[in-house]
Amino acid sequence: MFFAGFALFSGFQWRNSEINQIGALRASSEALFVSNQKLDALISSLRAGKKLNHPLLQIFPPSPQLRDEVTATLHKVVYQVQERNRLNGGDNANSVGVSFSPHDQRLATAGNDSTVSLWNLQGQMLKEWKAHEDWIWRNSFSPDGQLATVGYDGYVRLWDLQGQLLKELKVSELPLRSVSFSPNSQRVATVGDDDKVCLWNLQNRQLPTKECWEGDGSGTWSVSFSPDGQC
């Protein structure tokens, strides 16, 4: 009992330390951004995002406010870096969806220019492709390295990391706002403006099956899986 309590106490100490570091990295990124040191701001925000994605912080997450603040900072910085061979989203690009690959070696961004951009953590673009006909709201990596995108057109599209379309599913006539893979990569969850959460079983690649349920009526904008596969 003593050792269990000590382990739990140590775990929460580690969690609090990580949360403090995440907050400090985000604040540093904001300060660097204001002082026009955008590459350094990008590095700090990427470090904050990487720490935020630590598996243990998925089980014992920080406050939603901190997650939102880190995401907002990353969104702001990622498309403002203008150096050659660095992240360069262009004057008209607006990043909405940002996600890290399973092993945190790549970053995917997407937004109102209908394209997906794949970067390494040094800020170099690896690949870019047109993924939808309108705004892309979110993108999400699967544990086995595929990428899902959703947007205004009501489609969820699955891609490999070379930009090849693997599958597309027409989910809704209304915009989709969020997408997430299950831990085993066999299911994908979507939610959109119709306030329906849909769970797609991808084991049958030819004809994915789905189940849907209504949200709480207040508008559901995000969906995710727990480590044990619950949506």
C-alpha cells in the first residue's frame, strides 16, 4: 500500500512538473513570436505540443484551457514562419488543424487553403497535397501512420504520408469538425455540425460500417478515444 501510494504521489509530481514546463514553453513561444524570432517560437511551441501529447498526459490530462492555449499558439506560429525551406504557409493560409505523428517526428497542418502540409520538426516541408475542395477543419494521425482529414465538404478522407488517397467516406451534408482514430487504428470517429458522433469500423475496407448517436444538443466540436478504445 505504501509503495502504491508513493508511486501515485510521484506520478502526480511528474504530471505537475510537465504541465509547468508546457506552460513555460508556450509563454516562451508567445514572447519569441512577438519579438519576431519566429523560428525559435516555432521550436518552443512544438516542444510544448510534443509534451502535451505524452501518453501519460492522455490518461491524466492537464486543464482544457492549457491544451487550448498551446494549440492556439501553435496554430498562430506555424503559418507565420517565412524563411526559405522552413514552414511557409503563405500569406493567405490559415492553419486550423495541427496534429503530431504517433512518434512525434512529423507534424501535419491543414486549413482554409484545402491543402495538407507535412513537416519535420526542424520546420522543413516534406509533402503537400490538396485534400478537400473547401476548408479542412481537423486532421488526425492513426497509430499506424495514416492521416485522416475532415472539413466543410462533409467527407472524411484517409491518406498515406505520400498524399495518396486510401479511402473517402461521405459522412454528412454539413461540415465535419473533428476526427480521431482508435488506438488500434481500426476505427475512426467523426463529429460535425449535425451534432452526430459517428464511429466507423474500418476492418472491412470495402464497406466500412458505422454507428451514430446524437450529441447533447449544445454542439459537439471535438471527438477522441481513450487509451482503452472508448470514444
